[in-house]
Amino acid sequence: MKPPIFIDDQGDVLIFDSLMRAESYLEPSDVKCGRIAIFDSEGRILHPSVHEVNQKIAFFWTRTCERIVLEPLEGGAKHPMKLRSLLVDFLSKIIPTTEPLISYPLEKLVEMSLKFKIE
């Protein structure tokens, strides 16, 4: 997986500079609904899953928490055109340009989108 990570939440695009930031941002309820699409910067589709982990609270006490884990789909196939389309739609709404964003290569669109990453 190659950051940044892009999450398409029904038209709203969330951008994270690391896998760990994306995993910590996602809610288990979002993942369980299955309504989000997640890509790395090369268009590789990432599959979110919810894992239960035991978290130590005090010396004797633990609690079970849910944690999101993102992994590439089996085979790691890339879908750069899907990511490219997502970024063109997203960036065209917020960045004025003299030439159509559709003519930009994926790498340039990824670079442009980093201005809007979630800190």
C-alpha cells in the first residue's frame, strides 16, 4: 500500500497521509455498513475489516475494543481509473483550473489532493 489513503464516503473524499491515520479515523459502524470505498495512491482498493482487541485499562482490568484494519484486496489489483475519476470529481468542485482536471495524470491529482488531507 502506498499512501496517501483516499476514502470515498458517498461523494465526500477524505485524504490521509498514512494508513494508520485512516484506520484510526474510520468508525466500525461505517465499515459494517459497507458504504465506503478506500484506495491507496496507486488505485489499489483497500478492504476494511473490524477486529476486536483487548485493551488493558488497569493492572487487572481489560476491555474489548473494535479496531479497523485496512488491507489490499486479494491479488492487490489496482484500479487507477476509479481513483482518478474520484479525484477529478472531488478536486473540480474545490479548485479552479484553466484546463480540465480530466487531462491531469493520476500522480498530479494525488499531489494536488494532499492540500486537503486530514491532520
